[in-house]
Amino acid sequence: MAGKGEFKHKDNTGSIFKNDYKNEDKHPDMTGTVNVEGIEKNVAAWRNTTDSGNEYFSLRFSDPKDK
């Protein structure tokens, strides 16, 4: 069960938010968490544009780090 102030996603859901700590181009534009079949993952997203001008997000998933 989630503690006070701690949010847990339902299975197969997630959320991302603007990364207020982005200081360099290599830092993600957005970060967040997802729950895939009960497994929590961190997600980072970078906004990109194809050569033909279409915008998309590139994603990277990682295991959460212990706090």
C-alpha cells in the first residue's frame, strides 16, 4: 500500500511530467513512472523531430533507484 504522499499507479498505467531540472540537451524533457503488470519502472522522454518534420517522443525505461 502506498504511504502518505506516495502515489501508486494501477496496473498498465503511468504518468510523465515536464522535467524542471533539465539543464542540458541530453537531459530528458519529461520524466515519470509506469506500472507494467505490477512492475514499477521509471520513464524518461525526449522530444524529437523526424527529418520530415513529424514530432515524436523517444522513451527510456529503467528500474527505480532506492531512496
